Amino acid sequence: MDALPRDLAPGTGRRLTGVTCPDCPGSLTVEVQGHKGHLHFVCRVGHAYSVAGLLAAKEEVLEDRLWGAALALEELAALLGDLEAYAVRECWAGVETLCRTRRQLLEEHALALRRLIEQDRPVEIGFDDPGTEMAQTGPPGS
Amino acid sequence: MINAGRLNRDVVTIGGSAGSIEALLRIFEKLPANLAAAVTVVVHRPPFFQSQLAQIFNRRASLPVAEPEDGESLERGRVYLAPRDRHMVMEDGHIRLNREPQQHRFRPAVDALFLSAARAYGPRVIGVLLSGGGTDGVRGLIAIKAAGGISMVQDPKEARNPSMPAMAIAEDDVDAVLRLDEIAAALGTLTAGGTLERRAR
């Protein structure tokens, strides 16, 4: 599935993308504004982004989801750990081992995921140096 | 030449984010007290906290500055500051405030104001984008220019955060790139139907 329409260009109107809105479950549309290729994204309800803003928001969504996954791993591991102790006290045959095996695997995954988040480097968004830009295009507004 | 047709550009829209408060103070101090235009302003501000921003501007400005009520009529010689957590748009001679979706994760958003101005007032509009991070206002400035209005940005070299003006320059043919002192004078000239020379910065 394409994220952006392949023939996206000025004058092609507002098009559906294969990307969801960072702030709601809706699909994003995209349109080229002006003649220098400015991309403007809007979802059905009206959340709006430039391409830089969309990238930044999607990076935030990614980190949120990764911490969500870390939480799922760590919470289930903690639950299994406490059940393991409970099973020992109540002498539930077999439950203790089952809990421990699964908990240990989850703890490994959780550590790996924390390492992944630690080592991840979101896109760094800059902008054209204005001096360079104007040197290329001549006096502003000319 | 800017405004060669000598139109009275009587709807001024200004947007900014980080670094724009001091920029606005400088502009407001120097605006002619008899400015023949309504001035509408969006600055990014936290949605949940009260602030005295309008009062701070009002103490230093040559024109009265206030946060409007929804439905208030748009009048010349006044500055309308978008309140927290509301988009401020223009419609039919009135200011409307709404809680439409955030744009660029901001409400109020500069684009919401600029787009509504372009739609409602076309060539009568001057859009000014000041210091600020990110890209809010770039799309709106394109729309103002496309509707026959004048687009203006603070010189990115002077702006505390150059992103918004620099992105506007990169993604459209902005009419004027000016320093703060020049912006106040340019607004006085253009709202009175005067012309500005284009020049390189």
C-alpha cells in the first residue's frame, strides 16, 4: 500500500493517503499548496499538518506505542511474578514453573524493547537556511 | 512594487509562536494609532492556563488589544487576540471562536485564522508570520497570497525562532521579508493604500 499518492503534484487536488492521522483514527488526505510543493495533510474531522509536523507527530505516536508495548510486557511479567509467589504459597502444582518461564521471557523482551527505545533516533527536522534559500531565489517576493 | 494597485488592505492577520511575544510588543508599540485596519493575532499558547497576555499587549500597544467574544464585530483600529483553546476565524464581518480540531497540534492555530481571512476578505488581507518553531501559518500565508492578499514575514535572521518565517519563504513567494520596525511601518503604509518597494534582504 502506498503511503502517498505516486502522482502527487501541484494541481492534482486533495488525495487520500495510506496514512492515518496522528491524533485520531481517521485517514489523512494530502494536497500540494502553492507552486513550491508545500504538502498539507488533513483528516476527516480536520486535524491538519505540514509534512514536518506530520513527521514529528508520527514520531510521537511511535514512541507512545513503543512505551505501550513496554508497559504490556512489564505489566504481564509483574502479574506473572506475583502469581508465581501466590502459587508457591497455595501449593498450586505446575503453575509456579509455567508462570516463571513466561515471566522470564517477557522480562527479556521488555529489556530488549527498552534498549530499542534508548537507541532509537527520531528524525531531526530542520529548515532551509534562509540565507541560502534567498541567494538561490533572488530578492524575496521578486 | 508591493500594492501597485493601491488597495486599502484593511484586514491585518498576524501569527507567531516561540519568540513572537516580544516581536508583537515591538510591532504594537509602533503601529499608527489611527491604523485603518482590523488587526487579528494568533500566538501559540497553552490551552489550559490563564494568562494576562492581552493586558500585557494592551499596556504597550498604540491600539486597544483584547480577546474577543464569539460573534464580536470586526472593527478597524482594534487588535483581536485569539484566546486560549479556541481557533479564531473571520466570517462575514465578525470574529468567530471555535474548538475545531487542532492544526499542527495547536489551538488557536495561525492557519485557521489566515485561511478564514483569505476566504472572507481576499485581496484586503495582509498576512504576517513572525518568529516561531514548526510550520503553522505557512499554508495560510500561501492561501492569503493566492487570494490576492499580501504575505509578509519577519526576517528569519532577526527572529528568535526562524522556522515559521523561513519555511514560508522556502515554500512560497513571500511578498516582503522585513525586520520588526519595518513591519509596523509597512502595515501603516499598506493599510492606507500606499505602496512598498520590494528589496532584497
